Amino acid sequence: MAVSGNYYFAIVGHQDNPMFEMEFVPTNKEPKKEDHRHLNQFIAHAALDLVDESMWTTTSMYLRLVDKFNEWYVSAFVTAGRIRLICLHDVKNDDGIKNFFMEMYETYIKHSMNPFYVPNSPIKSAAFEKKALFYGRKYLTG
Amino acid sequence: MNRRPIVTYAGDNSLFSGLQTGLVTGLPQESVEWRRSYGRPSRCVHVEVDFVPFSEECLVKETPRTILGQPIFHTYWTDCSDVEAYKNTTRDSLQSWALALKQHGITDWMVVLLETPDTRKGNKLLPRTTVLDKIKNDFGSKQPERCVSLVDPLKTDSRSLESWQTLLTKMRHLLMVAYNRALNRFEESMRAERERRTEKSWSFCWYFLLQEELAHVFQLLALYDEALVQYDELDALFTQFVVNSAAGDSPRWLSTFSQPCERWEGLHLTPELDTTVQAKIRSKEVTLLEFRNYLFQRQCALLMHLNKPWEVASRALTFLQNTVGELNILEVNVAPGGVACWGVLSCLEVTDALHRYHTTDAHALHTAPLWAYARDKLQELGMLCGLMPGSATSSAQLHTVISLVCGMGNDPHSHEEPPRESPMTRLKDSLSSPQAFKKHFLELSEVAISTYKHIGRIRSARLIGRDLASFYMAQGEPQKAATFLTDQLTVFLEEGWQLLATQTQLQLAECYLATSDLERYVRTCAQLAGSCVLGNELRDQHFNKMMEAVEGVKEGLPVLIPSERILEVGSLNLVSEGRIILGAEVEVELSVLSKLPQDICCTSVHVSLHHWDDENESISGRRTAESEAKSQQGGGKTQNAATPHSSGSSTVDTEHSTSSTSSSTSSSTTSSNSTSTSSSSSSSSSGPSESSEAEGSRMNPMIQSLPMTLHLEYKQDKSLSSASVTCPNSHKVLRRRDSQGGLYKVDRNIVKEEQKDSLSAKDVIIRPGPNTIVLHTKVEKKGKYSASQVVLALEQVEFVCGRWSVGGPPLTLEVVSESPRICLGKGSRDLLAGVTQEMVLTVHSGSCSISKGTVVKLRSSRGLTMRRQAKEEEEEKEGSLEREVEIQLSEVAPFSSVSSPLTVLAELGPQRDAATIEHMVSISSTLVEQRQDVDVHFIPPFMSSHKLHTANTSKFLQMTVTGLVGHPMELTQATLKVLDPHQEQQVQLKALHPTSQALVVCSDQAASYMWELEVDHQQEGTPVVKLEFSVMYQPQELPDGPGPNPPRIYTSTLDLHDYKTLYTIRARVEPSKGSELCRAGNMCHLHIVLQQVGPTSPPGSRAEPGTTPHQHSIMYEVLADQTMWAVCGRTAGVLTLEGAVRQCVTMDVMPLAGGFLPLPSVRLSKYIPADSKHNTSREGGRKVEHVGSASSVPRLQPFSPGQVYNFSKAQQVHVLPASNTLQADSLT
């Protein structure tokens, strides 16, 4: 397990619209102030272009590191349906992020099979959030 | 520094020095294949060597710590030409040389024997007796190829040249073998060294130099890629060490790199080796920055050699970021700003180097982040040194600048020609003053933004733009900042990044406040107040700010604010029930979700209604809507700002466009093109209609069809191997697209629609959360209305919600207005004349209500009378049938009708044919503006005709009544009478039918009556007799028919002319004398007897006494069928019945055929001679005019049918066939 750092996770839909966001901070650290949340979003949003770019360079869904912005690394994962999972992190944790992405992908697939969920719309589900938190703790902040 | 492999020479040194130059230049001229061990691929290399004289000392070192500077190959040169001399001297010398080599275990050697052609010649007789043979024998027992001879190299003949080349080739080969051996040995020791890296005494610096030497060797052999691998390995090794040290595993040597950096010289990309740094590495005094610079510089130099400048660019950013990371991990103490300086310098160095390659465009993908990085670092410096706008430079900051500039060291480019702006001069200049800093900073920003845009990373460009916006704000140029921010805001809103949008709006609000752009300020504050991601405190704050700002815009037009995300219009529901009638009050419920933190008091709320009256407009509207939609898409991000122009037309398309949305979504399986998230998105994101389908697909790549083509693959025998579908330009289609078009549309330019009609409510308080507002209007035009814009107006602020943002199903009203209609209809059957019939007057009220007592007047044409049917035995008895009727209507509700039955009777006049009887009814009423004329057709139930029959002098009159309709009519009491009482004596009628008989006529059934006409033949002339036929008729009752119809009388008058018989004709055919029967071919006699009937007095005197008898000449004509009869002689003649009553004419006729032949017919006509006088005579009751000119010719006038009675009509005569006996039988 790598050194625990800060993580910001987002699911971005087809029209570059955010569908889900979550932050993971190490349990021992103080959670960051709310005011800085948008900075993560700015980086994640700016990285979308790079995700789209590197999407075509590989056949695998996990795109690894796509961008580095100051102290932040940006890793990405593109589902078969072109939903983008983006993760900002300040430590390298390739395997953990990959596992996390895989799990989240599966969770997302399950969620999207819900007939009441409109694809590409924001995910508002307590169960989904719980899962995300669980996997975040398991693979990221650990 | 150029260290070549070393080759020693021994033996005859003077001889070698003569050849040395030739060897040094000759060896690298051709490449030699380097066969490598460990299965590595063999490479072709050029060898360059340095020659040194052989000495024992240089062989001393045992373990090869280094490879360069070591002799790797040893040569011995001799020109001993004589075997004896060889035996005496040379052999010993060679032997000691070889022994020395052997002692050191060196196997890479070569002996070169210089021969002259003479020496060879002399020893030709004895084999294996040359010096070369001897040498081979003595030394080269196993490797004779290591002993070579060189034939007189100073000559230029082909033989000596050839031997020279052979020597070179052999030497190259052996050299590479030796080199390979040496390298392998070196690599082994190097690897062993690396394995020791966990030992405490191990030092990276030392190992670095070792492996770098290998890299040098490869570089010398021009194997740059291999050399690069060595550096990359070193890079990775070092990186790993640092990363591990972060985990607490820090070897001692690493502390060298943890020493504080006092200098931050930038990267200097040069192909040359930086010996000073190398020396520092050797002495283990190198700083991390220096080391990293050195390593990267080496890597870049090799990459440049490999002609891969783009890789330099792509590695640069990682290098920079990585190094900064390492500085942090190792906690290297660097003065603040030092790293930034280094970053800026290095970035600029790399970009400059790439610029020199003149292929900047190709590296844009990698240089863009570099520019951004440099910009970022420069900004860091600017903040550190107080160069950013709005901050004054303090003395401490000035000190910082000075120390930073010192730390940069000397400019490596200072001596370059031509002098140019080196990275260092630029950085120094930037730090010199705020103005210069601003210039450089903006320049860098611009380059970064434009490069990002160039490679399609718009978002990254925007991120810089956001940063620049803050810069401009501090600079005091809020307009410029606003440009960047609005650009971003659009994207964030479109893509639904609420948090980012709100952050941007916060900045924008400041901008607008600074520019005192009140309108936008109010708008932004309103949006912030309604933002769901902001805290309540901030929202309240902005709400108050907005309200304050509104005070400032007391004058002029109110501020329009798009209501999205502030006041969301949920739905419009029609409350009024039933059909909406023109002028009625319409009530509509509007539900609004207010996201504002506090109550607002709207002075008025209204929903504009768009009215469309007829089809034409809707069609043209649709057209404009489409073109509108097209232009919107063409404009890319220009949203469907509801302009007043489009406002009217687009509405029409509501159904249309939504349907196309659903089709487009269904057609694309992967697309999740916002099916129902909001009505706004569904209506606006759709590619409306087929005409702009292409546009639509451009908007949404997910629904674009791939250009697939059939691909057939054939085997060699031309049979089909496989068939597949391929996409020929997949790389183009599967390329990433910059903008996929946002999910949410943003109305930036709200224009208030001007509509005449609107639903409105006054003074409404809208509380946070859901609200329901009831709106009213009075509709004043008929047709369809659709709700378009919702406007919630405060005093000077109007929240406008465009039609597409209104949730729920679109509201449409249909206002109806129909004028009353009156129509006159017949009953179930066709109308019959002469019988009372039923008709119905129906009044449709339309959208009005009809009050009781409204009068409808009916006026019919002559011959048609009518009456209102009394209902259910009303007080008054059925009135008489009148031509004018007034009907009073009862009360009628809207959209209903009332009907009142009428009884009508059309007169039945004398009817001689089946023509219908037409009548007209005029309807007039206060309900309808114009008088209405209705045509009514009546069918006569029957018609009557008469016919006169003659039998000699007796006359019979037949009256026939023919039924014309299916409805049976009973006829009774048929009578015929003479109208003129004076004539009653002359003409007496005697009915031949029973008078009490009742006959029934209908369409297939006729009735006839017969009267005998007793004519007084004694009376002279035949005056016209007027008769009147009358019959009572009554329709037979039908089970479902109207009430009892009383019998009515039908009368018809008729005139009788020429009813007297004047002449009779009797004709017979007799056989000629001697024969009894007529026979074909035999002549017979035709006897015609004409007899005048009536008074014996000459008929000429009967009408007018003055007429002369010759006027009564009669012409007869025998008309025979020429196939049966041949008439001999004259067939016609004129007879004058003067005095005589009877005349006989006989003529010869011959029957042409046998059998019963009809008699030739005889026609009588009045003959009027040619010289008759000009007069008018009355003959047979008919007026005959003799025109003067015609009198010169005799004329014929036919008799009326009843005037001549032919007794022999239809008689036949039996004629025998020609061959038989001459018997004839006349059937007289």
C-alpha cells in the first residue's frame, strides 16, 4: 500500500457533465476545507481533454496517468459506454487506482441497469455513494 | 572530449608510424558488423581508434574499472623479409611481445608483416618458407588469421591496394571482436557493481560514471539508442532510490543530493559533455539540480542525435515535475523561487531548442504544457518578488530578486552567435520590473493558451484563462477578466459543473461590480443567490446585493434575467374547464420553484401567449423555425435565445421537434442524449427535422453514422476468403472531438418577447421553494394559443423563462368562435310536388347562445307554401299554408342546435314531362347577417299525356297518366270536359272507362283513360277544341309516411286540332286480266280509291267561301318498296276532287318477289299549284303562309295524321312465285 494521500474522484458523462463526485482523504488527516473543492474540479475538468486524447491511444479502459497538474496526478478510466472515471491524486498509486476504477466501473454498471436511472444523469444514490466510500477506503486511502 | 578505443603497436615503430595516418583514416571508412554476445542484435558500426606504443605498464590493471583509455587490441608490425633475419631477431622480439600479452591473458592481438614483392618472389620455390609462414607457424597456431601480410602499401597498384584493404577489413573485424570482449568484461563488472547497490559503501555517483562510460562507448560507436538506454537506466535507478528514500529507505550516498542547492542554473541543452558537472559527480559534490540537469542534457543530446526532438519535448515536462518531486522528497533546501527560476529557465531552454528545429508545430502537443508550466512558474516568481499587479515591491523582495538572479549563474548562451534572447536574459528581464514582468507573463500566457488551443485542449487553455482573469482583475482591467470568465462560465453551465460555474460567477460578479455593469451584476448576483452549491450566508449576501443594485437601475429598461436555476417554472396547467369561447376568462395555474433565499414580491407575473390563426402561418412558421434551428446550430454555442422573431414560429414546432428527438435517440443505441432530464434539453438538443439531420449529427458524434464499406478478401484461386465490413477512415472518425456539445443549454441573451396576449397576475409574493400562481386572461381572438415566455417581473428586474425552459407539457389554448348557422333540410325522402311534405329547419347556435323568441323568417317562391308544424297539439291549430312563415326559436345553448319541422306543399301544375319543379326559400334572421336563399327541388309524382286515335270517321282520345316516383298515387274521378261551352255541341265526349274506378300509378305503372269523341261531321271546318283533364289524386298511405294527405285535384288542359277525317284511302292489288292470282314478275293493277268524307260540298268552300275549287287538288304518291314492287308509269299524280266525292286511280305494278307482300303505301298531300295567289289561308286549323316568292313553284302540304284514314294500311297481298301458275290472290 502506497502512502496515503488525497484523492478526488469524479464520473463524467457523455456531454462532459459531472455525474458523480467524491473526495477521499486519509482517515488520519483533517478533511480539507470546503472552499478548495472547486480547485479539484477545475483540474478534473481541464483534464477531460487529455482523457479524450489518450482514450484513442490505447485499447485498455484504464488510461493510467493522463495529466499532472502541480502536485496533482490525474488518472482516468473510460468505460465501454464512454463514461469517464477520473481520479485526482497527489501520490502515485497505480494499482490501487486501477482496482478502484474497476470496482467503481462495476458498481456503475449495476447502477445503470436500474430502469429508473436515466443514463448520463447525475447519480443520486445512497447505495452507490456507500460503495464508492467503501472502495475508496479499501484501495485509495486505505 | 573524445576518447577512442586504444590500440597498441609494437615491433618496428618507424615502420608503423609511416602507416599510422593511413590506418587512422582508413579504419572508419567502412562499417563492420559487430556480432554481439548474449543474443543481442548485431549492429553495423564504424570503428575509430587511437594508436599508442605498446608498453607493459598499460597492461597492469587487472579488473577493468574502465574501458575507455584501456588498450583493447595489440598489434605487432615488422617488415622482416628474410627468414634468416626473422629467425635471428624478429622472432625473439615477437616472442617476448606475445609472452607479455599471454601473461595478461590477452588474446586480442595481430601481427602485420610488411612484404615487398621481391621478398615473396625469392621464396616461391619452397613452400612454407616465407617469413609469414614462419610467423604463422610460430604464433598463430590456432588463429592463423591473426597474422597478415601487407604488400608494399606505398605503391598504388591494385595488388598492394587490395592487400591494404584486406588488412583494414581484418583489422576492423578483430578490433570488434576485441572490443566486444572488453565490453562484455566491463559490463559484467558493472553489473556486479550494481548488484552491490544495497551495500553501505556503494555510491551512486561512482556507479553513474561507470555506466556512463558504457554509454560513451556506445555513443562513440554511433549507437545512440544504446547509449540512451544506459542513461535511462541510470535515470530510473536514481528515481527509484529517491522514491524508496521517501519510504524511509535512504542510503548514505543519497545525502550528497540532499545538500542545499544554492544555484539554480537552468538546463543547457548542448551536445557537449559538461565536464565540470562530471567532475563534481566524481567528487560527489554535485547537487540534485545539477545532476538532473546533467542527466537530462545527456539524454537530450542523444535524442537529438537520434533526431527525435519531439521526445525531448515530451520528456521535458516529466523531467521538470519529477525533479521538483525529488527535491521535495529529499527535502533539499532551495531558496524560495529557486526552483521556479530553474523551471522557467529549463522550460524556455527546451522550447528554444525545439524552436531551432523549426518544427515547433509538430511538438505543440508537448510544448503546450511546457509553456503552461513556464507560465505557472513565472507567476510564482512574480508573486514571490511582488511583481504581480496590485502589489508593491518591498526591499526584501528586491533582495530576493538579486539572490535569485545570482543563483542562475552564468548564461550558457552568452557567447553564442548571433546573440539572441536567451532564457536567462528573458527571466532576468522579467524580474527587473513589474512592467517587464507583465509583458513577459502575458506573452507566455498567450503562447500557452494559443498552443493549447492549437492542439485542441480548450479546457486547459481555459484554465489558464481563468488564471489570467485573476491577473487582469488585479491589474484593474475587469473587462478583460470578464471576457475570460464568461467564456468559462458558458462551458461550465453547459456541462453542468455547478460548483465551477458558481465560482466563476463569484469572480464575474466582482468584475461587473468593478466595471459597474449593473445589469450583468444584478443578473450574476441573482444567479448566485439562487445557486444551490453556495452556502446560505453567501446566497443571502448576494440576494441583498442584488436588491441593492436594483435600486441603482431605477431608470430605463428593466434588467432581464434568465430564470434558469433561479426561478424554475415547473408547469403551466389550464384550470378553466370546457371549451374556451371567445371572450371568456381563462385561468391558468403556474407552478414556480424559487431557489432564492428570500421572498420576492413580483409586481406582475405574466405568460405571453402566442396566437396562430391559420394553417398558412403555421407552415411558414415551421419553415422559419427550421431555418432558425439551423442557424442556431451553425452558430455553435449560440443558444436558442428566444428572439421575438423566432418566438412566434418555434412554437409551432413543439411536437415536431420533440418527436424528432425521440427518433434520434432511438436511432442511436449508445447515445443517451438526454431523454427526459428536462424539457429544455430535449427540445433544444434535438437536431430538428430531417433537413438538418446532418447538422444534428455533427452536434452529436454518437449518432453519426460511420462510413462503412464492404471489404472482400480473395484467396489465391480467386475464391472468396472472407467478407467483412470495414471503416476506411477509422482514424479520422474515431478521433477525439474537441467539444461534444454541452448537456445543458444556456440562454445568455434573453430577449423579452412582445406578445399582444398574455396571462397575467399582479403582486405575487414568491417564497423560497414551490409556489403556485394563478394567472388570468381574457381571450379576444379565436384560434390556438400557445404559452411561450414566462416573465416574473419585480420592479426593475424581470426574470424571463424562455419557452423551452418551461417544464411540463406545453400549454396550448384553443379559443373557439362559431357563428350560428341555419339550414333547411328535407326529410328522409325526396320531396314530391303536389303533396304536403315535411321539411326541417335547423339552427346551429355555434359559440353563441340564442335567446328565446329569436325569429327566423322564411319566404318561399310562388307555388310553394309552408306552415310550421305544431308540436304535440299546441294551443293553435295548424295554420294554413303560407308563403311566408315566422318561426320563433326557443333558447339554445352554445354548440347545440334546434330544429323545427315544417310542412310544405308545392303546387303540381300540368305536368307533361318528368322535369323537377324548382323553388326557392329565403331565410332571414337576426342571427345571420345575410339573407340566405335555399333552392328546393320537388319531383312531380306523375305526368299526363294524351293521344287521338282514329277509326274511319270515329275519334277516340286516350289520356295516359304515368307515375314518376316510387310512391304510389291513387287516381280517382278522372274527367275530361270541353272548356268552351259553345263547342260542347260540336264535340261530345263519352267516357269509355268506368268512372268510379280508382287507379294507382307509380314509377312502373301508368293509368290510361279513354273517351270517344263524337264529332259533328256536318259542321264545316275543324275548330280547335280545348279540353280539360282533371283527376283526383291521393298518395297511398305508407306506414312511416306523413299524416293523411287529402285527395287533391290534378288538372291539365289540352288542345285538339284536325280531329276530323277528311279523306279515306282504299287500295288493292289485282292480277291482270286472265289470271287469278298475282304472280311475281307479272304485271298487276293497283287500284286506289280516294273518298272524301264529310259534307259533300267541296271542301274548298268549307272555311272560306271565296276560295277556288282547284285549291283542293290532292297529290297522291305511291311509295313502294323497290325490292318488292316495280311501279310502272307515274307513281304520283294530282287529283282534283271537284264535285266528285270519290276518285279512282289505277296503275300498273309488278311484284318482284313472291310471298305476302305489303301493299305499296299511298300518301296524300295537299297540292298547292304554282300560280296560287299571295294569300294566307286557314287550312285544317293551321295557318299557312304563302310567301310570294315561293308561289312560282307548286307546293305540297302534308295532312295531319287524323285527317286521312287509310283502310288498306298494313294490308298484304299474296304473290305467287314467278314460275308457278298465274294465280293471284288479292286479300282485299
